[in-house]
Amino acid sequence: MRFENRLVLSAMAGINNAEFCRKQKASLVVLGGFNADEGAMEAARRAAERGREEFIFPDPLEGIEREIRALGRKKFAVNVRSATIEGYLDAAYLVESYSGILEINAHCRQPEFISARCGEWLLFNHEKLLEIVKAVSKITTTSVKIRGGHNMDYPALARKLFEAGCDAIHVDAMIPNGGCNFELIGAVSRYGFVIGNNSFTDIESGERMIRAGARMVSAARAVLRDRNFFEKMLESDLLSQPVEL
Ligand SMILES: Cc1cc2nc3c(=O)[nH]c(=O)nc-3n(C[C@H](O)[C@H](O)[C@H](O)COP(=O)(O)O)c2cc1C
């Protein structure tokens, strides 16, 4: 899969639908987070009830397919939560039929998703995460979104994820009190294709993530602050380079 620049729009539940993503100049956009089964959808309903923005679809897969179709020709990943492995598999077949990437969400930390055994729950249950990665990567191009900032052996996890068949790891290299852990990006990048994430706010921070070892860099909050964010980042020669996954 070839991308025309190193820029990625990172997932934002309740915001990253086709209409929002289509306007972005990033070569890869992440739709969602979406929920692929009833368990994850119910967790999203409860999160929405307390004010969190979420995509609530009456039929999870139908809703995801509608957004993919509305996106047009842009290269995309779909950020997916599911309480069951079947949800990931259904979403993987769907995404594959549109030549997309399935991004397994091992990142969301809202209590509703943790108790539904998805999102960051997977980061603490490696066996389950690896089982999902092995199954999904047989079906479609697979990325895993993980969160930094925990006391765990991230390089060992990265090695296992790539061995299990994932094509890319999307690392939210957050530092608990703010900022980006560039060393973590470097450490994980030794094992395969990494999309670096957190606090990419200008050309300098984006280029620093690439120099740390990431092949692509993603942004979420910066795009909410400035809808022309990616256009401005394309002034960088390094961030404008094409890249092959
Ligand atoms: C409103 C909002 C919703 C988000 N929803 C998701 C999500 O559904 N799935 C996910 O993996 N990350 C989600 N994230 C996390 C972002 O993708 C990103 O990892 C994080 O904001 C750090 O990157 P940034 O510094 O560029 O914002 C969300 C972030 C925001 C601000």
C-alpha cells in the first residue's frame, strides 16, 4: 500500500465520519472509533449518555459500511472496538472488500469499554490481543492502536504483535503529564512500521517523530484546532514524502 505523504488523521469517536475525513489532506485517514458488535455498541451508548461523543449506529456493520462508501477514494483505516472476536472478523471482511486497513483499538480507556473487554483492556490482555491480530491479519491489512504511558515492556509487545501478523502499530506515545515520548516511538519502530502519535502540533514535532523512527505521523486534537492543519504540515519536505506499507 503506497501513501502519497507521511500524514495520518487519527481516530476521533463522534467526529471522524466520512464527511470530516474526506476534507483532510492526510494521505491516510482513520474513520471512527466505531463499534463492530452489540457489546461494544452498548458500551458506546452508555459513554454517550454521560456526554461523550460517540457514533451510535442501529446496525453496527451497516453503519461502518455507509461511512466507508461515503468516503470515496481516500485511503483509510477503520478504528474498531468489539467485545467479541467475531466483531473484528466481520469488520475485517468488510474493510478488506474496500481495500482498507482494520485498526484494532487497544487504546480507548473509558470504563464502559474496559468493562466490555475492548479498547485498552486488550493492552493488558496480550493473549487475547494477539489472538485477534492473528485472525484479523489473515483477512486484511491490520494495524493496532496502542497507548504509551504504562509500566509495560512495549518493545516486547511490539515484537509479538508484528510476529502475530500486524502490518503497522499506531502508537499514542503519550506521557501521563503531557507531551510525546519519542524514545518509545524509536523503541517500537525497531520492530516494524510505526505511525507515531501524540502532540503532533507543528512541522517540528512531526519531523521529530519521523526522525525517531516512525514511518508516518498522526494528529487528532491539532486538526480540531485548525481544519487546515495537514495542508500546513505539507510545507515540510520530510512529511510530504511518499511511503510504502
Ligand atoms: C475527541 C477525541 C476522540 C477520540 N476517539 C478515539 C477513538 O475512538 N479511538 C482511538 O483509538 N483514539 C481516539 N482518540 C485519540 C486520538 O486518536 C489520539 O490518539 C490522541 O488524541 C493523541 O493524539 P493528538 O495529540 O494528536 O490529539 C480520540 C481523541 C479525541 C480528541
